[in-house]
Amino acid sequence: MQEAHYKIVFDGELLPGMPLETVKANLANLFKTDASKIERLFGGQAAVIKRKLNSAEADRYLGALQRAGAKAYKEAEHPSVPLSLVQTEEEQAAQPTVSPMARMTCPKCGHLQDKSSECQTCGIIIEKYLARQALSATGSATSKASSTPASPYAPPSASIGEALPTYGELRPLSVNGRIGRLRYLAWSLVVMAAAMGLFGIAAIVMAISSTAGLICMGLIGIGLLVVSVQIGVQRLHDFGWSGWLILLNLVPVVGSLFPLVMLLVPGNRQVNRYGSPPPPNSRSVKILAALWLLAVLGGLVAALTVPELVHLRQGAGF
């Protein structure tokens, strides 16, 4: 008996909770192509992604698409379907496409039926089955791919189809990654507080030995500069700018305004070329950012009021 073959169909529908731009970026990485070609998959019509797959290959290919956030499904191929493995644009225009709203294939048993939330043959709840498959596919796809012989028609491995994380990893001592405005303020406050404490220790060392004190202060100053640059580069990455723009702080006039740009420009809500957006701000981050703002406001108030008070005391003869 001839082995049954399946095709993978995608009509632009996303898995619950997956942003559209994230899914497009995942599919572009999955198929190793540019975003303009991926846009064709979201035109509102069903597109055949892959043909002539056996059941195991179709499940692996379907798992890779689902991990990327695309709600694809497989359909059994009929003998009258052409043997081409990839459907060209001319074939898509010439052949009628069966609307996935009318017919569907059970992802477990392959039964073709009217679209429903439950399979009429095996009785599974399709949404729950797909969710379980998406969770378990990450661990099982690697072992299955190692036992499958190499083939020019083999579906992509699990590492290609892994979805990008929703939030990026925080790396305080690195120029990689992204941080938002509040975390930038909070980390800057921590760095300044640590530097003040270290400079105080260096002052004590200088009272004992001026040479050792100067060396300590120089090392502390270099460390403060390096960490400040790392934090600033991650802030620039958050709104999609190159980290080299941190050098604008050295340009006269521009350098006095550029820190305000780094504080005020909001970051990208979606994935950009520097990675996923940073995690939500914790309570400690919000508190530290508020303390930083209060310290700046307090310094401005003191700078405006203290000279006036001194002038009044001198005028009163104290």
C-alpha cells in the first residue's frame, strides 16, 4: 500500500498570544529569507508551505511552524495533486485553494472533516492538543532529527524553528541587550552610589599613601566609565540605535543634549535587530528610578535656593 503523503497549509492565523511582528521575524529566520517574502503568507489566503511529507515529517515541520507562532495545519494529499514539492506562484494562481474555514485535518489522526474544535474520529480537543504539541516539540525534535537520515527534502531542524523569547535577558556588564528608561535610571543610580563609596575608600587610602590613593581613584574612574558606557549602549539598543552613538556625548553642545534623548526616547515594543524587549520593570527598579529623579530635582532646587539664602544672610549682616 502506498504511503500517505501530507502537505502543510498556512492561512496567516497566529497562535494565541503571539505578536504579528514577532511571528514574521521568526518565519523569516525559519525559511532564511527576507521579510518581504514572508509578507505574502499574510495576504488572507491559504498557502501551501510544504508538500509530499510523510506523517512524521509533517508533524516535525508543523511543530517548527507552531514554535514560530504560526497556526499551520496539515492536510492529506490526493493522488491528483502534482508531485512538485514546493508550489510556485503560478500554481497558486491557477489552482483553486480549499478554504481552511470550510475543511480541516485533525493534527493527530489526519482525519479530513469540516472545521471544528473537536475531531470527529479520535475525539481530541484540537486547541489543547496543539498547545501540548508546541510545549513538547522543543525537547523531542532534536532527538528525532538525529535519527533521521539526511535528505534534500527534509524539513528544518528544531533549532531553526525556535521562537525568539518574549523578553530579552538582562546583562548589566555587557554591551549586548536592551534596557528601558526606568531601568537605565535605576542602574545609573546604583553605579553612582557604588562609585561614591569606592571613592570614599580611595580617599582614606590617599590619606595613608598619596600614590596608592591616586592609583585607586584612577582604577575606580576607569571602571565607572566602562560600566556607564555599557549601560548607555544598552539604552541605545532599546530604540534600535547603534551603540557607537554613545560617542555623541563627547561632541560639544550635542553632548549636553544627548543624555536627555537617552532618557526620553521610548524603546521599541517589539523585537528589533538587537533582540527582544527588556523584561517589565520590577518594583525595585521603579523605586530606584524615582530616587534618581528626586535626587536630580533636589540638586536643582538646592542650586537655585542656596545662593539666594546666602545672599539674604549677608544682606542681613549675619
